[in-house]
Amino acid sequence: MAVFTAADHPLRARQVCEAMDLAVAPDNINNVRLKLKRPVGRGSLTETEKGLFTQPRP
């Protein structure tokens, strides 16, 4: 969540991997994407477009 707090625009899973210093590999990107879908379902994150994740702004 700290990655999204620091970002001023929606992020893709690849950008989240880069920000977290994970290797940019297809498996890592897919795992991060799946992990980002969970908070979207709970309302902690929103998916503005397919693959673009951000924190909801009041």
C-alpha cells in the first residue's frame, strides 16, 4: 500500500514490481496482479481501467 501512497497516478502490476524491487518476470507480474485484485474486491484499491490500480481518493 505504501507504493500506492507514494504514487500520484494509477499503477500497473509491472510498475508495482519495479517499485518493490522484485524481478520483472512474467510470474512475478501475474502474482502481483492477482494479489492486487484482492484489495480491489474489498474496496481498499480501485481498478480504474483493466490493469490500472490506485487507491480510492475521497
